[in-house]
Amino acid sequence: MPLSGEEPLFDRAARQASAPAGRLRAVVTGGAGFIGSHLCEELLCRGYAVHAVDDLSTGRVANLAAVATHPALRLGVASVAEADVADRVCVDADVVFHLAGVVGVQRLAAEPLDVVQRNLRCNEAMLTAAARHGVPILLASSSEVYGDGPVPFREQDPVRPGVTEGPRGGYACAKAMSEWLAFGHAARSGLPVVVARLFNTVGPRQSGQHGMVLPRFVAQALRGDPITVYGSGEQTRCFAHVREVARALADLAEARGVAGRVFNVGSEQETTVADLAAVVRERAGCGAPIVRVPLASVFPAGFVDPVRRRPCLQRLRRAIGWVPSASLPAIVDELLALGRAGGLPDVDAACVRSRAN
Ligand code: UDP
């Protein structure tokens, strides 16, 4: 029977009573990734025993450096796209946060088949394993499912992955399909499931290697390179700090009235990409020029760059009292300081220092 939406994802008190040493066991797939590593830290702070699982295709062991010696953290290097791995990680879990997946628009543009197949495979494997073991699962989905629909995007809006002849919609469709798989398992076996549709998330440990705009702009500004605004620059995004997003994911798993539902997770402060470039340049205090790069020169023909993206957060606010507080300039300042100190994946601090001297 589908869950009514009145239930929490899992009964923490009951699970805790039977957990070893009273510590709830959380699995975080993609646990060495950008968002996953912050979520591991958040869950460790809340007293969970955390099993991070990552195939290290884009995740980095270094992302977990701050908690590497924590006695309640275990990192397993494996791909949850393999059914036996997915099965093994679910056996002893009280709750699963399934974040593993392939992201990045540049990857999607270059390898659309790989991106669609890998996302579908790992989602199907994890959902099947979670259903087999009856383990509650929070599935990370994406704002991409809304495509270029009218903002603000509401959870009950129809998904709009786009045309099949264009490469971008495949990722959105794989995410939407995974949501249907999750709710299909909920209907068939009563699998407790919550879907979190993540909007643009930024912060420490994010790499711009596969497209993500803010780490690219920050690295460009620190190097004194041109800041590359694609297209008109009038397209908008809302950027949430990764630590706040991690907190929201943990809160969602622990909140009442969430099972069987979808939640937008992100910021609703809408910024144009041109304004983002201006903020980065201003906070960096550098003279880096801002240049316009035609979309056609970075993406293949037919690649759609959504014009606006903004979530409605009413449902999330009701469930967890979500009030993100990190402002964009504050996030940019944090990243610039990290970059100067050698703490960003794309920035060579020695090169930044030699520029400053
Ligand atoms: N973008 C840009 N310059 C870059 C990288 C990205 O102007 O060097 C733009 C991109 O075209 C998009 C926005 O920034 O409009 C956000 O891109 P990102 O890849 O971070 O996320 P998504 O498109 O998935 O929201």
C-alpha cells in the first residue's frame, strides 16, 4: 500500500532500540562526493554510525578528511550499481541516503548514454535492494525534472524532461523514472521512501570540472582568468549552501509526514548568471574580465539551458521549518578564502599566491 504522507521515513525510536550500541546505522551512497561528504559529517554529528559507499568515480577520499578518524565512519569503495553491492550495504542499515549518481552538464553533453545508463542502473539497484530489505530510503533527485517549466517549481507540477532527440532530457528523465521506481516499490512492498529534488547546491569541495558554475567562476577569478558567462547571462539559478542542504536531508529523514512524498530542497533566492559573475568578481577584488560565451560553442546542438529555475519551498518549510541563511556573497567569500588557502579542488593555491605577489 502506498504510504499516506503522514508517516516519518522511519521509526527512529524502534530502530534505535535494536541498533548496536544504540547508534542508528545510516548508509550514504556517494558518501565521498560533494554533497554526500557533508551529509556524512552531519549524520555523524547527530550520532549515527555512517557507512559511506562511493566508487570514487568523482568522489574523493579527501572529502572525508575532517571525519576520517571518526570511529563511527566507515568508507566502502564500491559501485552500488552492482546488485550484490547494493544488497550488502542495505542488509544492516536503518536508513539509506541514496546520493550516488553521475552529475554535471558537461558530462551529460559529452556522454549522454553513459550518464543515463549509470544513473538508472544505480538507482534501480539501490531501490530494489532497499525494498528487499525493507530499509527506508531517501532518494536524491534533481530540479532538472522540471525542465524549462514555469517557476516557481512545485512538487506537484508535471515533470518536463524535454525532447528525446536532445541530450539534456535524458538525465532529467532518468531522475524522474527513478522517482517512479521508488514510488512503485512503495506501492508494491510498502518501501518507506522520501524524494529530495535538489536544486543548485554550492560550497566547499565542489569541483567545476564537469560544468558547475560557481566553482568555475571562483577558480577563474582567483587565477585572474576571464569569467565565462554562457549565453545571455540572463538565465537564473538559486544557490544553496551544501551544509544547509545536508542538514535539510538529515532533517527530512527524521521528520514526520514525509514518507511517500517529494520535496524541493534548495534556495529560493534567484540570481542571474551575469549577476553571479559580477558578485564573484567584486568579492574577489580582481580585475578579471567577464566574457560572454555563446552556448553553441560549449554545448552540442539542441542542448537546452533552462532559462529560469526557482523552487517553491512551502512543502519543505512545513515539514522541517527550512530557513536557509547563507547569502550568496557569504558563500562566495567562503569559497574565495578556501581557494586562497589551497582548499578548493580546482584551484592551485601556489599559482593564486604568485599572482597576488
Ligand atoms: N554557466 C556559465 N559559465 C560556466 C558554467 C556554467 O555561465 O562556466 C551557466 C550554465 O550555462 C547555466 C548556469 O551557469 O546557465 C548553471 O550551470 P551549472 O552547470 O552550474 O548548473 P545547471 O545548469 O545544472 O543549473
